[in-house]
Amino acid sequence: MRIGIIGGTGALGSGLALRCAAAGHDVAIGSRDPARGGETADALGAQLAQRGGAAAIGTMSNADAAAFGEIVLVAVRFANQRETLAAIRDAVQGKIVVDTTVPLVPPKVMRVQLPAEGSAAQIAQDILGDGVRVVSAFQSVAAHHLAAMGEVPCDVLVSGDDRDARAAVVDLARSIGLTALHAGPLCNAAAAEALTSVLIFLNKEYGTHSGIRITGIDRSDGS
């Protein structure tokens, strides 16, 4: 599958790019800074080569990466979300866009501060319009675990109004070695976004990279 990652030079975006490429997906990192994008792509490619992989990671402008991807992941800061989404709106019509944005408002990032729209995911849907199936995911996964390429001991909660789009993102997450669960309609993204501030507090309090794990679910199918 072709995966475009907008904001692919950040910790979460580059971790997802690494995982997707290692799983055999064609990956293009989008960045507003071509030099930084190229440096990130080269570094990730070298890391893959060290692990015996042959996959390549390309770098493009955000608009070109959005056009390239069959599924487009948006991994940017909340402060840059609206501007970034407006810039790729035309390129993602008819596609699945996975919004990973967490509405963190510095300096108090350990406090839940959801936007008036209800969630960052709802902002994404409002900006991109009805022609785009927005799915919310990956907020509670520590970038540290993604980059380490080992087991990620937490669940990915996947929210979206279109069940087929949710299923595609669940499948994508599982293909890169994560456990993923359907978490209901897009409005439920508010819970995962809010939980991220709690996890940041826990990380600072206990000096760890915490995540969440949902109990009571039969995982015999590998989920």
C-alpha cells in the first residue's frame, strides 16, 4: 500500500514511517522543509538497511505526499493542524486520512484541553469535508516504542464514522506490528485525545513511556 505521512519528520511520524516501510508499504514523508525531510528519509533508510530491509522511504512536499498516499497519515502538532490540512485538502479527496493530532496547548500539556469542536479529529473532518473519510488513531502510542521496532505493549484505538475506513486503518496498524481496536464513531476520538495528556503526566510522574491496554477482549485472532 502507498502511505503518505504528513509531518513525517517528527517523532511519531518518523516512527510510523519506519514501521510502515519495514512492513513492505511504499512510504513517502511529507515535510515543509525539503532538507529536513531528506535527512529523515535517509536516516530511516539507513536504519532499515541495518536491519536487513531493502525498503526505501521517499520525501516530498506535504501536498505531493498527500497525493501519493492511498492512506494519508497526518502527524503534526495541534498548532499546525489547521494550516496543514487546508494545504492538502484537494489532494486527499476520496481518500482515508488518519488524523493523529492531539490538542495539546503548551505549556500545560498534562491537562486535558479539548477544542470547542470536541476533538482534533472533528476539526480535521470539518476542514477536509465529506469527500474524505477521517479516521482517528495512534495518539496513545509512544513514539519511543515505534522507533525501537520492538513489541509495542499497548492498544491503538481507532475511531471513525465509516466502518470500512476504520477497518482499513486497523489492518494497517496490525500490519506494522501494533494491536488495534475499533473504538466507535469519530466523536469518540475525544477520549483518546484527552487520554494522551493523562499519559504524558504518567510518563513524567513515573519516568516511563506509558500506554493503554484494553482488557476483556478475545485476542485469539491476533488483535
